[in-house]
Amino acid sequence: MKSKNKRKKKRNANTANIGIWVFLGIILLILPMLALMTTNIILDAPDSAWIVIGYIGSFIIGIGLFNLIMIFAKSSLGGGFSLVLVLIGSALIAISELLVFNSHLFNENLVNYYFVSMIFIIATLIFYAFFRGSVNFYLQGCKKISKTNINKHKKGKRNYWWYEALHKEFGIDKIYYLNKIYTILFFITFSLHFIFGFFKITSLITCTLSIILYILSAVMWLFTSIQNNIEEHGHAFVLFAQRKNKGIDSFIFDLLTMLFFFGVAYAHIIITIGLWK
């Protein structure tokens, strides 16, 4: 009985210690952003959209510091990972500050276009994450592939990201090509915009590629909603139905979400036209 109580007290002590480290980690997570904000106030930095890069960098540093603290809680990805994040974050902050204090050298409309387009492009990753989850539903439900077998065929980078082994053995044509085209197109579009988005001529290329990206995202969302409906209700489309968690599913909601992508595509076209006026 005493031994059991000792183990219980030890577990409680460990939980309390982890809680302390997590609390300190959260403080360090937001500290770089607060430090950057304070610095820019003290230096009376001019208003500039370039500061967004700095806050992204400071957040990355915060993640690195949080991970470093988690080493003490025995729940981290290692010191090397933290070092890489701190270096990347520091580089982004340096670039940001350089651009902020020289923002007069850049076209304001081009700067606004750069960041708005970047947000639009990155937003597609949210729906891609949902798509990845629905692929597992499809493989297990429609293709009758066990979860163990799926994980086995997803070992290796190409197999994980592009389902190469699963496609080769089970012939998942539509998913395979949709996923592969999206990932390659996203990498090209994001890289092109991130590196060369400061040049006006690049907007014509990235806008065109982004529109294709939005269309692919809409198709992926349609696939996701169909798989979720099949998993929850046994039907591809439902007018209105209650989920197991008491939520509501409706094809109307799915349709409105798909229209969101076309709205983003329209907005991207409008801001591109505005840039060239």
C-alpha cells in the first residue's frame, strides 16, 4: 500500500514538474514576439507589411525555445532541432528589420499583394491536411486496406507524401494524381512567390498557378466531404444530418466551402489586376 502511494506521489510530482516546464516553454514561445514588438516601438519603426516576416521569424524562434525547454520535461525533438529553428527565425527577423527600415524603396501595392497572396497560398494547406485524413478513410473503407498495411506502404518520403507504394499495389489513380499534382504545384507556387514575389512580373505567373491550386483544393475538399459523409452516415451526400459528436453535416455547407476557393481565386485575380493598374 505504501509502495503504491509512493508511486502515486512520484507521478503527481512528475506531472507538476512537467507543468512547470510547459509554463516556462509557453513564456519563451511568446517572448521573442514581444521582444521584437518592443524593439520596433523603441526604434520607432515605420509602418510596413514587412514586419510580418519578423513576427513569423520570432514565432519560429519561440518554437525552438519551447522545444529546448521541453528537453527538461523529456518531451522534445532535440537541441539540434531548436538550434535550426533559432537560426531560421533569426535570419527572418534580420531580413524583416532590413526591409522595414527601407520600406520606402518598395512599391506599397506590391508589398500588400505579396503578403495577401502568400496568405491565400498557405491557406490551401489547411484543406490539404483534411484531404490527407480523408484518404485514410478511403483506403480503409473503400479499398479495404488495413491501417497497419497503409502505414507499411507509407514508409519513405515518396511513399508518405505521394502514396507511391499504395498506388503501385492498389491502383489509387485519382487520389495519387490529385495529391501529387497539388504537392508539386504548391511547392513551385510558394517558392516562386516567396523568392521572386517582389517583382511585379512574377504576379502574372503566381496568380495563374495559384488559381489552379485553388481549383485543386476545391476538388480535394469535395473528396474530403464525401469520405467524411460516408464514414459518418454511409452516404456520399447528405442534405442535413447529425454527426456522432452532435455536430451537423450538410452538402450545403460543403458547397459553400467549395465556393470559398472560387472567391479566393476571384480576389487573387482582382488584386493582381489592381497591381498592374
